[in-house]
Amino acid sequence: MVRPSTLLALGALAAAVVACAPADNTASTTGTAGTATSTACGKDQLKLVNAGKLTIGTDKPAFEPWFKDDDPANGQGFESAVAFAVAGELGFDRDEVQWTTVKFDSAFAPGPKQFDFDVNQVSITPKRAEAVDFSNGYYTVKQAVVTVDGGKFAGAKSLAELKDAKIGVQVGTTSFAAVKEVIKPSADPHVYNDQIDAVTALKNKQVDAIVVDLPTAFYVTAAQVENSKIVGQFSATGGTPEEFGLVMQKGSPLKSCVDKAVDALKSKGELAKIEQQWLGSAAGAPELS
């Protein structure tokens, strides 16, 4: 994702308070080794940064619900679970995976990398793809409705229940299109030039709710608007969806194998299971339909 500058200033607070899934629910995060996706992608044939180990990068702190307890190696949290699942598809056991700290912007900057792949909510964009390779997308970013806890629409269980809400949204975003095309409120949404203006409007109760992408919604409720909550999440329609991809060095020999691993997890429904476990109701973001 393209992170606002305020994320850097308030990131520690976000990590402290974002809702997360229960710690004991680790069924889909075991990361046990699976069958390599093809002979060419056998573990012993992969060109790794560190021989015999799959090295995965991410930032520190590692925020919830993407990771848990600031410990990427524990297999808990959405992206930790995804990383270990990919590792398993490539044939690696948990003890053959090692983590390294990589700042968000450094992950997709030009130049050599000290990781085999990086996982850190990095949106796939043409500009970034000039400097690094991305895997096929492992997560399609959804939209989320945020309101003040106890507000008129805080208990909404469906998109239909939001028809009469005064909704704030940033102009020119996927969120704006989602409000117009999916929620279709009775009144035109309140449109703001900047996301922070929409957040301020929610704080000041000038709108009943705002719509932002789900990663941003976790941050808004954690660090920007006190006593706020995610009403729920939903899929946008139309346009090119925003996707997160695993980041690799430009020209990485691992790309085709990592792509196959991601595609295999997707086709088996494993990515959907991991998403539901860590980014669904247990994380405070139920599905709205």
C-alpha cells in the first residue's frame, strides 16, 4: 500500500491497539513443508540469498493484524501466515525459514536485496515494478466502513443499512468508486481532497462514516480516531483492483516458483482461509453484503 506519512509517526501506537485474531487459532499458519510446485522449483534447486534457508524480509515494528506480537517468525497474523504457507509450498519447513528486518521503502527500492522475498503490505504498481519483481497478488485489498463506536450506523450488518448514512471519502480513490458503485447511498457522499480531511470530518461528527481501504481502516481505528470501529469490509467493483505482492529483487530467479506457490495456495482456497482467519470478524472487520 502507499502509506501516508502519519503512519511513520504513529505506527507504534497502531501496533499497540489494532484488533487481532485469537493467538491460539493457528490452524492455517503451521507452514509445514509441502510438495514443491515443480521439479524446477525443488528446494535444493532454488538460488537463495543464504544457502539452505529461505530468507523473508519485513519491517519492524511488524503491525497487527498483519503480524502478531511484533514477531513475524511466530506464524501468526495474516502476512506471517501467508509467508509460511508460501515457504511450505516451496518445500521449506518452519525451521528452514529465517526473517530479516527491511524498512518498507527499502523493500521496493532499486538494488540488490538481502532477502529472497519481502512481505509487508506492498501494493503492486507499475512504477515499483520497474525496480523490483512482484509475485502474483496474494491479497486483493478490500474497502472498509469506519464509524464512531455507538454511532447511528455502528451496528450495521449489511451495505443496505448504510443507504441513509452521510459518508465521507477521498476523491479519486478506489474507495470513492466503491461508495458510488457498491454502497450507493441515498445522498451524495461528502468528498474530500485528502484522506486526513475525511478522518477529521468523522472525528468532528460531520459525517456518519468514512470509507477507506481495509489496511487504512485498521490504522484509523488504532491511531487516528478515538472510540472508532470498523463496521465491516466489502469488495469494490470495476477498475483494476489493488493487490499486495511479495517483493523480490529485479530479475529474481525465484519469481516463477514463488508465483506458482501463490497460485497453488489461491486455487486450494488456503489464501482465502488465512484472510478470513486474520482479517475477518476476529480482527474486527466482518464482511458486509
